[in-house]
Amino acid sequence: MIWTGAGQIIVLVALLLLVTKPLGSYMAKVFSGKITFLSNLLLPLERLTYRLAGVDPTVEQRWTIYAGACLSFCTVGFLIFYVLLRMQGMLPLNPQHFGTPQAPPNAVPMTPDLAFNIAVSFMTGTSWQSYPGEMTLSYLTQMMGVVAHSFASAAVAMAIAAAMIRGFAREKSRTIGYFWVDLTRATLYVLLPRSFVGGLILCSLGVIQNVKPYREVTTVEGTRQVIANGPVASQESIKLLSAADGGGFFNANSAHPYENPTPVSNMFEMFLILAIPAAMTYTFGRMVGDQRQGWTLFAVMAALLICGSGIIAWGEQQHHPALTAVGGGNMEGKEVRFGVDASALFSAVSTASSDGAINSQHASFAPISGLVQLFNLTSGELIFGGAGTGLVSMILMVALTVFIAGLMVGRTPEYLGKKIEAKEMKMVMLSYVATSVPILVFTAASVLVHFHPGSYWNPPGAATANIANGGPHGFTEILYANASAVATNGAAFAGLNANTPWFNLVLGLEMLMGRFLVIIPALAIAGSLARKQRMVATSGTLPTHGPLFFALLIGAIVLVTALTFLPALALGPIAEHFAMRSGTIFR
């Protein structure tokens, strides 16, 4: 059948291959300022946007000004969203009266630390949720806050990727583009039309879209149950298409039947997550003038995704000694309408990309599956990650790979004719240190920190009291949360109550570091490379396409991730795997 594990991977990769060239070519034209069908239709709106914002689209920026514009835009967006969250009880489109005395008894209070975490989460494109969305956010907050930031964070990521590409494509240039122009074009020509079409398709597949009040119904057993409504399809479309926002309208995310009702919608949602990141590789090749480079990056990303998906699917089909059911694989924490294979593939897609949408509970996966999910997160979201951040992360890894290769042969490393020198490598290493250290340090701190029970910072006392499981699995829950925050992924391992001031503030800080301590070094590299002259390739130049570089790049990714995180992984999923096989149960 088409919905077997191997069949679904084949269908998904085939869909990506079909869309990569046309969408990638289109985005190359958008960021190069070339005329397209949509640009003819929407040019008046683009010009009106520039006029209202006081922007001159003919003026370009140096990397420092470009970075400053990016930071200022994100800061203002954060402040607006924070105020919106704190004031949602006084604003319209709030049928559940969240933030008012009439709120349902199970509504989650919008505390200052939670509002900070939410605003940072969506501003950085992480969408980490330590709260049930349907019991916390009003319709207005969902639409003006969550959806708007889904567009904004994805557009920022695409703008950074475009600036990074220009660094390789240009010679003797002191500018790398204009942030406000890139931001406008990414939103207007790429994200808006595709999210509109994606939302219509999701509606046709059964995803709801309304602004009706929640309904209270009587179940077959005679109990009362509240059925949430809301503008779900519009939020789901951009959430997935941006490949950066994992937070769903419902706490259950894409496991909820209103967000992801059928196996067909499940495949379509995975396609939406990976479509723009996959096409970005073709955009890269087109803009630098060597399409082989783009296809090499696509092949590396696809190979890592296929291998990870295969390992997770294999792990979920193995017999679990703690389960009495035989056959059909590990169905714990998975939706019956999807089954093991679709859940395994979705988990690989959501953790490999920087989109944390999930259709199953990752805490219920086998330890070997959790190991792959953590590898995807800690490798730097470079496997079809984000709408543009995945390409940026992959280019940083390419720079590190050619540097290592240059050391082995005693030659100055270069990529696409540009020398990778000390300045660029310092920025590359800064991005890696700035993203790996917070994961390890804050994981250790969360394991060791102990407040008095009832304290403001963590009412349960010790941070480890917030986890539902002991031993290696509990450690994995904390490690996963920190890795998800730094990777701006937003997926949760479940079992961790992170809605306390300690976790809200710590994870919020990690999201900021994981986002901007990659963006700023990447822009610095782009500015440095744009000023350099392209070198002529010689017989001593390392080809950065073909099977040899494909293997070298994959080896570098695996080696760097393993050397950095193996001790932590050994304490978590690896230890749990051997404990499970020996019959040990931790409580």
C-alpha cells in the first residue's frame, strides 16, 4: 500500500523533488528582483508598503545595518505581542473570556513569565508551547499574534538566507541587500499566496476554520465535554509552510483531528513543512550560478531525513518488553488513524526541520527513536530546517567541512571561489558554541537546580520535580526541551511541566540565543564574503559537489554532533535503551 513506511517516504521525497526546482527558481527571481507573474499583480501593493514604511527599495545595506534592521524589527514584534498577550482579556474576539474573571476554571493564567516565553517563542519562530493553546489564547491573539509572527519569523529567516547567498554570489560588494525589501518580498510573493492556497486545501481535507464559541456537548458516557472551535486552517497553513512554528492551535497539535484529520492531510502537512526549505537549496544554486551546489545540499538533507525516518520506523516496530501487545509496532502515544509508520515519519520531519509540529507523543517512542529525534535537533536544524534558517545552518556546516578538508590537504579552504579564512571560521565557531553550550549548560542546571517548594521560580521545588518520569527518560525530557528551544524547533517530548518561571525564562533565553547568535554570525560571514573576489578553480580546488563531498559533508555533520552531544545522549536515550533491554524500569 502507498501508506506503508517506505511508501510514505518515497511519496514525500517525490513531492519535494517535483516542487524544488519550480519553487526554488521562483524564489531566486523574487530575491533577485526579477519580474514574475505575481510581482506584476502585487507590485502596487509592494510599492504601497515601501511608501508607508518610508523605505527606498533601491538603497542596499551593509551587513551591520542589515543585522540592525533585523534585530529592531524582531524587538518591536516581540513587544507588540507581549502587550497583546497581557491585554487579551480587554480585547475582542475572546468568546472564552480568557484573561477575565469569567474565564473557564481550567484556563491557563497569562502570567508575565508565560507571556514573555510565548512572545519570544513566536518571534524567534520556535513556537514552543508549555500551555494548551485552546485554553490560553483568544481568537484575536491567535490571529494577530501567532499567525502574524508565523509570517514574520519565516520572512526574516528567508531574508537572512537571501543575504547569505548574496555573500557568495557577489564580488567586491560592500552590501548584501536591503532587509526591508527582502522581508516584504518574502511575505508578499512567497508566504501569503502559498499559505492562502494551503489553508484552502486544509479546509477541503477537514481542518476547521471558524470563529464560533466553544461548544459543550454530552458524550456517549453521559459526561460533559467542551469542544474547541477556532480559525485553525489559516493558522495551520502558515505554521507548517514557514517550517518554523511548531505551536498548534490545540495542545495536541497535529495529533488533534481538527488540525490533522486524515492520512492524506498528514502527508500534505509534512509536504508543507519541507517545501520551502527544500526549494531553498535550488534557490541557492541558481543565485550563485552553479546548480550542482544546490542539488548536493538537497541530496545531503534528503539522505539524512531518509536515514533518520528509517531508523525511527524500525525502532517503533521492535518489541517493547514493557508492552504486552504483539504485532503492529509500538502504538503507545500514537493516533490510530495514522499508525506507526506515519507517526514515525512525521516525527522525523518535525524534528529534522525547525518545525515542531507533532502528530504523536514523542515521549512514548522507543529510546532509539528518541535518540534520532535528539540528533535531528542538536545537529542544528540543517535537515530541511526552517524557511531559510536550515539553508543558513547547512552553509555554515559546509564552511566547517571545507575548512577541515583544507587542513587535511594543506590548502586554504574555499567554497564557490571564496576563501574561507580566519574571520569566517571565527563566526562559524561562534554560532556552534553559542547554540551547543546553552543546551548542555541549561540542561545540567535544570537537573541540579533546587528551589524551596512553593517558591516563585519553580513551585514544585526542584526542577526535576516537573518531570513525569525518572531515570534516563526524565533526563531526556529536560534535554529535549532545551535542545528544542535552542534549535527554534518547538517540539516537546511531553512529560515535562515547563510552565513555571524557571523554565519559561530559561527556555526563552535559549530561543533568543539559538535564533540571533546564528543570524548575526551568518550575516557577518555574508558581508565578509561579498567583499572578496571570486577565485578561479584549479586542479587543487576541492570540488564541493558530487559523491565525495556528499560523503564528506555527512561525515562532518555526524562527527560534530556526536562529539558535542554524545555524553548527554549517553545519559538519556542510550542509557534508557540498554536499561529497557535489560528489563529495568525507572520511576
